Amino acid sequence: MITENFKFVPSFSDPSITSRTIRLYHRKKSVSKALVTFVDDMKLRLQRDGVHFTECISRDMKKTSGSLNGPQETQDAQVVKLLNQTVREPRRLLFFPTAMFGSTVNNGNAYSQSQSLMMIDIPTQSDVGNRMPLRLWRAPVQNSELELNLDYLNPPSRETLLANGWKEVKVEFCRERLVTREHVSACRRQYTITHVAASTVSDEIQKLFYS
């Protein structure tokens, strides 16, 4: 099975690895690192192909636990590390045509964490800076053939998406959720989505059994 179905490449920069490729790991720590690599690799590909994109870097905040003052933005490496370990929203998000995301929250009847979300309309850097809602497309509950053939050089039209059962939804910035450790409280201000680019083996097995 390995010799007939597995393909080995020297690195994740190999042209055969596309934006649809999911990197599988044993530990969540490796998944976090892989998502950083994904963003870096995709930026290079998009620049090479002349495709417009926008990057959204979270605002990481901290305050002394019990302080009456509100949290202040920080670049403290330990705070960033704490948030990377405890919240689902990533520090960096890359917005480009046909970028696929998973939601970090359930949003009533609009979409759930188990459904894929796709971007067609790219927000401006000003939109991201002002925390304007994102316009994304929710995949149909059943598997979509369209999803398997997406190409950021030739994104599908609105009419094609509607005809294939996709629905336009809005995604907001996350509510402030404080994480406390060693007298420091911190939170991450970011959109409530994460790239569908890396996962643990156990998470993918659970999806197969419970999807």
C-alpha cells in the first residue's frame, strides 16, 4: 500500500503540495509549528503567482491578574507562547482566494466547527485593522466535489457556489477570553477561524468516525 499510494517529497515547498494539503502530526505542538510554516509557504506561492492576499496578525493582550486596568497589547514571547498553547485562534491568518478555514466557535444556524469555510472576497488591510467582519462561504454539510478542485488562480464564482449548496456567512473577531497563569491574564484578539492546513492524527481519525 505504501509503495503504490504514498508519495515522498523533499520538503513542504515541493510543487505537488498545494493549499489543500493537510499536514498530519502526532502532537498538537507540531501542528502549531506547521501552521506557521503553512502561512510562510503560502505567502511565497501567492507572491510568485501574483495573487493578492492580506495577512492578519492577532493583537495579543496581557494584564496583571486582579488589576483594574484593562489588558494592554504585548509582544512578550511568553505571553504569545501561552496563548498559542491555550486558545484555538492562531496568531497569523492569511487571506487569499479559496483559502479554507475551520471555525473555532459554533455560530448558531450560520455554521459549526465541523463545517469548512472558504474565502473568495479578500478583505483590505484597512478592513482587517478595523476588525470588519469577514465574508466567507460555508460548505454544504455533505462532501462537496467543488471543494476538492479549488484553485486560488481560478476561484469559483458566487453563482457556482450557490449552485453547489454553499452559503455566504459572516465571521467576527472573537470575544475577549482571558487566560491566567502565574499572576498574568492574557487574551488574543483574532477572527474566530483557523487554517485547515494541519491536524493531529487522532483528530482526523475522530472526524472519520463521527462525521
